[in-house]
Amino acid sequence: MYMVLFATSVFILMGFIYWATAGYMSSQTDETIEAEIIGLAEQYQRQGLNGLISVIRERVARDPNGKAVYLFTARDFIKLAGNISKWPEDGEVQEGWLNFTLNDGLGWHTEEARPARARVFIVPGGLRLLVGRDVNEFMAVKKLVERAINFGMGITFALAMFGGIMMSRSTAKRVEIINQTSQKIMAGNLSLRIPDRGTNDDFDQLARNLNEMLDKIVQLMEGIRHISDNIAHDLRTPLTRLRNQLENTLMNVERDQDRQNVARAVAEADQLLATFNALLRIARLEVGSKISNFETFDLSALAQDAGELYEALSEDKQQTFSLRVEKDITILGDRDLLFQTLCNLIDNAIKYTPEGGNIVLSLSNGEKELALEVADSGIGIPEEERDKVFQRFYRVAKSRSLPGNGLGLSLVLAVMDIHHSKVRLSDNNPGLKVTLVFPKKTNVPAALKNV
Amino acid sequence: MRILVIEDDKDVAAYLVNGLKENDNVVDHSADGKEGLLLAASENYDVMIIDRMLPGMDGLSIIKTIRATGNQTPVLILSALGDVDDRVEGLRGGGDDYLTKPFSYTELLARLEVLVRRGSKSGSEKVTHLSVADLEMDLLARTVKRGAEKIDLQPREFRLLEYLMKHAGQVVTRTMLLEQVWDYHFDPQTNVIDVHISRLRSKIDKDFPKQLLQTVRGAGYILSEDS
């Protein structure tokens, strides 16, 4: 857009220069010719035909290699005086301006044809006077100017084009960087910031503003997390005490009905404590203090164990539980955490899959990644909710009636994060497929490499 | 039992001491690491409960010091969730069991019981045969009989029963079973262990008049002759 505007203005400017130069030069030629004619006319008026002829001869003789062209002819075009031998063939015979070519045929002392411009006068008596000039130089200059302008235009256009492309490329690139960074940030990597190039231009300003905004958001989020963690931490101790007192009471209660009630209260307290513990565990995983427990272990055996542990539970629900585990896959990670994570997923699958459904636990060794997958034929998670289920306390609308604290997948995500791995949710048509994806090369977290 | 509690958190300490005393134990308590070490080194206890983070001297150092003097008294380490996860470190450092706060009293009691029994049995040669009432297990042939009847068990069921029989008469919690039988450390939260227990129960108890494997409400299970 800017380029078109720029090109147009350059074009207009160049055109004006050309028009002005060429116009000036051609008007100069014309003026010279006019002046000559005025001179000749004066001579004619003063001395008649003979005077005119002699003046022409004189002028020709005085300046044999000049630029002036003269021809004075009789009615039948027979030359009376002048420095060309005959009327130019491509020339008009009427009065007025005339462009023609000077060449040997006209008796002009030259090796090459030269352009010329002249004015023709009909002198009374049918005599014709042609006064002109060799405009070869002018034409050459005109051509030079033309060429210079063309060349200049070409270069200008090329530069404009190049500059424009570079500029729009760099603009597009910076917009793209901002876009990509925002997308990554939206995908959950809140620690990312838009790079500041230090050029202090509009984009830097924008980047800085966005970054400041992100800092504020992170601060707020951390504040909220802090509060929830603190609540969990501070309430846990009294809650534990309450639970333990209830438990003590349970041992001393005589009546069966009371025992049942107290036992239920203990179970409730346990549930609450479990929620608090999960919250704190997630918080701690996010801080990354758990990495000290990394070891290399047999992931196939872990999957097998988890499958075996939950198979019975699944069968009790008349579900078909299948294990498809590739052998001898080892991984570097926290064995207990990954086991807990997998159990969590299987437990969910069993819970959200109706009786008679299918659950498949599989572990496959891909080229670039290991995939540990739990697929069920249950109620699934609608696509638009798949991102949200990783948030703390988020529960899918359909499953709110079922027991759970909405922390399971948050915990899964936190565990996968410290393993530098990902959780993928997809449709199992029907049901849900949860895939834990361990990239093969980056299995070793950076923090551990330095140990 | 004679028990030493080294714990600086007043609430936890009071809860532990009161609970343990109620269960007819003799309990000494110290809230300071150095004082605790002195007690541990000078007195004879059946079991010690030591918190990891203590003023004066940290729990692991106390354990290392008493182990260096040849004292083999079983130790249960207490740790607040949030310390760098250190179960492995704690067990390597000479602890015998590890419990994360907050814990339920029954869980603690069950673990103490197991620790003390194990401590008193240590040194005896390898057991090849287990029996509870008319239930018998041959660890070499890996067979199980109830009375005259042979019982077929899956490998994991065998290990589950083995653990229960080794700790016959003691309450074992679900977490303990997951740790000892499955070798994973976490609180299962769900009834997944119960399912395995009920399957085992249907094999060893179902067709017999006397039920050996009992559920202890709010705690876990017990395999016992007298129920």
C-alpha cells in the first residue's frame, strides 16, 4: 500500500523532471529557429529575395559545421541557397514545424543520419524557406535523460520493493512473534514473555506493555494460589486434629448407630484432608522440589502393576479391562508419582465408564515419544472443556454428581510437568482417551542434568 | 511398649503421647533434637518416633548417630508434607518406616506394631512356613492350604496373603499393603485395595465357617485366629 503510494509519487516526480527538461530543450531549439527566421525575415524585407539568398549563403559559409540548417528553394523545389541539397523526403511542404532526418542524401556533411527540426515558410511567389537545426545533441540529451530517468525509476522501484518487503517482513515477523508468544502463554506457559528488541519502537512499547500486563496477571494468580495453599496448609492441622479426635471417639462409642455416624464423619474428614493434600502436593510439584526422587525404572512393569491393581475394580463393574503394554520400556522419573498418576487416570476411567464398558491401558514405544494411554468408553469430556479440566477444582458438568474433588487432572498435569512431558486428551468415540506423552530425548529434566 | 517421641510440634506431640499412653504404652517425649538423642542413647525403647525437622539437631542426624553406636531400635520417621520429599533418604539414613503428616492415629499405631514385632523377630532365620489357624502357606513350594483343601492364588494374591499372615493379629492399613505388597508409596484414596482383599477373602474364607480375614473399620484389615 505504502509502496504503491511511494512508487506513484516517484513516478510523477520523474515524469515532471523529464517533461520540464525535454520541454525546456525543445522550446530553446524552437526559439533559436524563430530568432533566425526573424533575422532572415528582416533581411528579406530590407534587401528582397537576393538579399535573403546572400544572407543564407553567408551564414552557411560562416559556420560550415554548425547546427543550423537552411534551404531556400524555388517553387519546384530547386535549391536556391542553403546547406542541404534538397527538400527532405519525409518533410512537409506546408508552412509550419517539421521534424526530419538529415542524411547524406540531403548533402549534409555527416556519416550518420541525424534528427533535425525546422520551420517551413512559404515566401510570396511560391518560394519555400526551411530554417532548422540539427537536434541530434538535444535528442541525445533527451535520450540520456530518458535513460537516466528509466534507470533511476528502476532502481527506485527495486529499492522501494525491497525496502517495502523487508519492512513488512520485519513487521509481520514481529507481529508473528507477539502472536506466537501469546498463544504459548494462553496454552499455559505463563512464564513466557514477548521479546523486547531494545529498539524502543512501537513494537517494543507494545511488547513491554503486554509483558507488564502478564506480570500483573501472574502476580494475581500467584496471590490466589498462595491463599489457597495457605488455607490448605493452615486448615490441615486443625482438621487433622478434628479427624483424630473423631477417630479416638470411634473407639469408645458403644452404640452401633453412633459408630456408623462417627465413622462417616471420619471418612468426610479424610476426604477433606485428601483434597488439601492434593492441593499442597500440586503446589509443591509446581515449585519443582520433587525432582530429587528421579530414578530410572521399568515403565512397562509400572503400567503392568497399575493395570493389575485396578483390573479387579474394573471387573467388579462388569467392564472389559485390557492391557496392551510393550515390554522393557524404561524411563527416568519419579516412580511413585507416575504410578499415582496412572492410578488416578485408571480410577477416573473406571468411575466415568458405565457398567459393561471398555477400558484399555496401553504403553507404546514410538519413534520420538513414549505414550502411556488410558482409553475408556465412558461419558468423555466435551472438546470445549478439555483445556479447563486441568484447572484446579474444575469439574465437567456431566460428572458433578459423581464423587471427586476436581484436582485429579491438575495433579496429573503437575506430575507430567516435572517430567517435562505432556498430557493429551482426545476423543475415544465414545469416551475419553488420556495420553501421557513422554518425549524420548528430553526425558532428563534440566535440573537433573546438572547434578 | 516403651516408646520415645521426639517431636517439637506441640499439638502432634500431645496427640501422639496421649494416644499412645491410652493404648497402655510408656511414652517419653522430647521436643529438642539434642535432648532427644540423649534419651535415645541412654534408655532402652521398643520403638522411637522421630520428627525430621527438630530444633537442636535434625531427625536424620539423630538416627545416624544412634545407629553408629549399634543401637538397632526400630525408628519411625515423621515428616511434614512439604519438606523435600525424602522418604527414600529417610529410610536410607537408618529409619525403618516413614509417615507423612498429617497421619491417622490408626495408621501410626499399625505401623508401630509391625515395627516392634519385626524388631523382636530380627535375627531369626528365614521363614519357610506360615500358618494362621488352619490356613497354611508353604513359602518354598508357594502353595496355600486351608485345612485339607488346596487354594489356588494368583501371584499377587499370594504376596498379599503372605504379608497378612506374617503380620497375623496385627492391623495392616491399605497404605501399608500398597507399600509392602505392590511396592508403591502413596495413599490410594479409593477402594482399590478392598477389591483385592475381598477376592482373597472369597478364596480363603468363603467356604469355611470361620472367617479369618477381618476388616477393621477406619483402619484396615487384620488376619487373625480369634475374631
